Amino acid sequence: MANSFLLVYSFVSLFLCAQNDLKTNLRLAVSRDSIDYIQKSIAFIKEIKQQELSGTSFILADKPFSFEYFDCIPDLLADTATYTKEEIALIKDKKYPSLEKWTKEFFISIKLISSDTINAIFKDRWWDYFYKHIGSGFNTFSTPIFLRNDTYCLFYSDYRCGELCGGGQLTLYKKEKYKWIVVKSYCNWIS
């Protein structure tokens, strides 16, 4: 009886260890995928925003732009000539990786500003306070959405510099001959 119990206990222990190893391996795979995605995203942004990022006065909001409240997505989703049904579903259902915050380790030479700070400033103080204490404006980037084996990328960026100053767009890029080129843009705005 004791031997049977020991045998069952050993089997269960081995099974649970295998399950833990599987979970650990899955977590590592997800982490590796996330790290690869972040590295790919940073390389993409550095390539297309190279000139802007080289300036020492470049300020980036730490929270990536969210497509959740973006009025432009219906126009993009209606573009069935450019996107496959699968790509439209991926974009619509937000099945692409996201990022909580941009950090200084991603973009070493720029200044990051907390989204909480931005919200607090524009709650009551507005642009005069921002100009005096922070800078002349700030940028917002979305997390890139890579499509077609990373040969296409959707990316939103904007610059805000005052009540009637700024601009932004959602842009589709295509990788050609090792360079990202603009294919089309959606919802261009300027103020």
C-alpha cells in the first residue's frame, strides 16, 4: 500500500513539474516574443523618425497612443482594397501586441514626459505652463502594428504644440529594399 501511494505521489509530482515547466516555457516564449516585438518596434520608429529623435528637445509622451477612441479606425477598416479580411480583423479586434509605456531605455537621447503630468497640466494650467516648465510641445507615438510578415506597418504619430498648433496622422508603411516607405495615410490633421 505504501509503495502504491509512493508511486502515485511520484507520478503526480512529475506531472505537476512537467506542467510547471510547460507554463514557464510558455511565459519565456511570450517574453521572447514581446522582447522581439519591442525591439522591432523601436528599430522601426528610430528609422522613420530618425531626424526628429536626434534633436535634444524632442519630448515624447510615455503612454503609447491608443486607437481605442480614435475616430479614424472605421475609415481604415473600410479599406478592403489595401487590407485582407484577416488584417482587418487583427486591427479591429486589437490582436496585436501593445506596450504599457515608452521608457528611456528605448530612446536614450529624448525627454519623456509622463501622461499623468500632461493630464495634470492640461486639467487647469494649459500651454503657458507647459511652455515655461516642460518645452515647446510633445509627441505621441502608437505601438506599431506589423502586418504581412513585418513587411507592412501601421503607425500613428502626432505633435502637439499649442491650442492651434500641431498635427498627426495614421500612416501605412511598406518595407522596400530595406527601407520603410509611406504607402498611404489616414486622418491627417493639422491645427
